[in-house]
Amino acid sequence: MRLFIPFLQRLLHAFPIEIPYLSLILGSAFIYFVSTAMSQHLNDQDYEALAFLSHTAVKLVILSLWLKEMIELFSIWQRLIEP
């Protein structure tokens, strides 16, 4: 795990051009990966309800990370739909 976070930082700086949502994509993928691993571990230890609850909470956290971009997308859609 200690090697993965510096890998993400190096990956962010590896691209010569600016990719708009790269940090959000990598951060979301990392958080989801850790959540899936923890949820699987809790399932293996017979804590299914806690595993489901924690995984759902992480999904909500990821959704909140993307909330600003989603609001911007919905406003663009609204401008396209309304004449």
C-alpha cells in the first residue's frame, strides 16, 4: 500500500499534457479499490452488513468527490436542452 500512493503521484506527473480529470479518476479508483478489499475482508469475517455499509459509504464519498463536475455537466445539459 505504501508503494501505491507514490505510484499515483508519479503517474499524475507522467503525462506531458494536462488531462482534466486524471487526479479524480485515479483517486476514485484507488478509494474504490481499497473499499472493495476491505469489504471483501469483512465479508470473509462474517460481517456482511458492515461490509455493505462501509462500501456504500465509500461510494457516496466518491460521488461527493465528483459532485462539482456533475453539477457543471447538468448545467451544460440544461443550457443545451432549453432554447
